[in-house]
Amino acid sequence: MEVEKSIAALCRYYTDLRREDVRYLEGMSVVLKTLANLQDADVFIDCPTRDGDAIVVAEAKPDYVPSSYRKTVVGLLAKPQNEPAVARTLRLGVATKQMKALTQENTHVIQTVEPINNEGRIIGVLICEQRVDEERTQNSETLHFSTKSYRKIARAITHMTADDIWLTECIDEALVLVDKDGIISYRNTLAEKLYKKLGFVKDILGQQYKNISLISANPPEDDDGGMTETQVSVGELYLAVRRIALNPGKDRSFALVVRDITEQKEREKEIILKSVAIQEMHHRVKNNLQTVASLLRLQIRRASDRETRKVLQESMNRILTIAVTHEILSQVGVDSVNLGEVIVNIRNNTMRYFADSGNNAKIEVTLEGDDFKVDANTATSIALVVNELLQNSLEHGFNDRESGTVRIVTKKGELYSSIQVIDDGCGFDTKDKTKVNLGLNIVKALVKDKLGGSFTLNSGKSGTLAEFDFKII
């Protein structure tokens, strides 16, 4: 039997709803189109059937984005297993936000469902659906004019009638409409509360706009020629104010959309303060490390034994390596740093130490590969490892040679990244334990315990290749 697809006919055939319930649903159905365009979503009214399913009794498709449906679904059943959000809301009488569903055309969508109450009874649900693969910029459960383009806002407001102006109460911004005479013809509840919070004693409705304006009377227009956006500070509040020109043929001249961004501004201040604190912390660590290095330098000058001076020099170099990382971090003000900048500084410091040691060999150290950010702890450990490997190459890889090359190669990976230190020196026997010094032991410990990676060392007559990897966090 073919059932007429009007709300009254469908409710009479499939449901136990009363006439007054049907009239209530018919009244709601006239604003579905406006709501669909505001939400950029398919909107439906479903009612509970006698058999425990739900029946679609009204629908509206958006005009400005593609619908998820090719055909009408009015008169089709919504099964609980396919649309659990609808079943849940009908059963519990509470809203269901952002739940997956399968449409009658086997399309995956995200549903937000609100119960429809009439005289204490759940007579149906209001459903907003968006495609699962659709990019959605709204993170809130309420509407946001601030995420919409100028033309979309102006179009929505211009086409609002007296019957659907209630939708502006669902918007999470203050909305003020001004007529051609400069009189405030409408304001939503959020706008009324906002202006009272700003200190206005009387309701702004009916007042001259110039008496309550938050921005200049004739603000410069943007490229669209119809909207300006300004951030203003009023008392303790920060507000983002959009002035939107409406259709000049209508009674409404322009709209004002005001969003309270005080919390956002406070968070920005906290981030700035945190950045300054991080800079100061790294700056102090760097200064303390340089003080320790200076004390070691004094001790080196007093030491008469050559081996003692060498050990102290190596220790001082390691401390300065850590100080270099903290110096870079103190300049950027965040707890991460470009790896390439760290390695450049390590190379320069190590080459300076190598030159001061009296070695006259002409060694070129080159940097190759990827540059990417790492956190402070990772950067410090990498700096120490690269310092040890580079120092070993410079000190032991070019005995009795006048020149040579050391390459430092970085490779960024998906889970692990790696660094190679490659020289074309004389090489050594990696199995000879007498050749494994404190520096290599430090390298192995740091790579394993601090970087969560592995270390390999290969050496021969053509040179030495040391490589380690580390996790990208």
C-alpha cells in the first residue's frame, strides 16, 4: 500500500502520535531548510513507529554543499542497528552528539540528534547529518557564524523570517541586526547578556546603533566589500567583531556578529609567559654550564701532566656541547630546536678544540641530509653523541695524514631517524678493546638509554662509519 508522504499521513499510518503532536511537528518542519543551510547538513525529523523503528517524516537538504542523499528518504524506516543515535535519543530522551550512522542509501554519515518534546512526551527527533569524509571545521556542539564565510552568513541572515529567527539562539556568538535607520531591530539572548556584561544598563533592542557600537562607524571594508573583522578590548573582555553588510533591498542594513575571545587571549598570554620562562631557564642552565667549563679551564692551566690536561679538556668540551644546545633553546623560546643548528654549533666547537690541541692536519667537516626539529632532551643527547664521534674521528682517524674529510649525514625517518659520522681516515680494528675509549662507551650508553636507538661502528683502511638512530617523539 502506497502511503502519502505528508507528516500527517505518515504519522497516522506508522505511529501512535496525537493530532496535537502532528501539528507541533508540522510547525517545526517549516524551518528545516533554514537549519540545513546554517549547518551545511541534511536535516530530518524522525518519529517512533509502533514496531520500535523510526520513520522519516520530514527532510531538508542544504543548498550550498552536496547532500548525502540522491533521493528523498521521507517515508523510509530508520533501523536501530543502522542509526543508533536516533534509537538512543528516542529511548532515553537525551541528545546524542557526533555518532556514526548508515543511511538508507548505504552512505556513512555523522549524526547529531536532539529529542523533540511536546507536553512531556518524546514525539520525535531532530537529526543533523554530515558526511564522514567531509572536512568539518566546527568543533563545538553549537553553531558558529565565526567559522562561516561572509556570503554564507549574509545569505542566511537575509533569508531568515520571523518564524525561524529562533535559530539565532542556537548560535554561539552574539548577533545584532541593524535596520536602514540605524536602529537595532534584533538581538539574540547572548548579545543582550554580553552588552549587560559590558556595562549597558538597558536592553540594546530599539536603541541607536551608534550608541552601542564597539567599532568605528565606517570601518574599512575587506576584499569582499561586505564584511570587516576587528578585535577590540573592552574593559576586561577581548571581542572579535564582524560587521556584515546585508541585502540593501531588505529592511536589515547590516549585522554584527560578536564573539568573546577573552579565554583565547588569556591562553596566548600564558603561552608567551611560558616561552619567556623557558628562555630564561635555558639561559641560566647555559650560564651555569659555562661557569663549570671555565673552572675546568683554570684547572687545565694548572695541571702539569699531559694526560690529565687531555681528560679535563675532553670533559670541558662535553660540558660546552650541552651548553650549546641550551643556548639555542634560550634563543627560540620553545622546548624544541632545529637539529641542523645544533650540529653546526657542535662542529664549530669541536673544530676549535681540535685546532687548539696543536694538530695541523687540514680536516674538512661537512653537513648533509635533512634538518628537522627535536625536543630539548633529544637534542642534548644527540649533541653529546655527535661531539664524541666527531672528536674521535679528528683525533684518531687521520694519524700521520695532512688532510681528510668527515661527513655528518642526517636522515629523517617515520619512526626512527639516523645520523652518520663518516671519515676517510686510516680506520682501526673495532674488535680491539684497547681502541674502545671512554668516548665510545658514552656514545653507546646515550644511544641506548637516552635515545632509545642502536649504534653501529664499521672501520677499515678506507675510513670509519659510525651510525646511530633515535626515536622521533
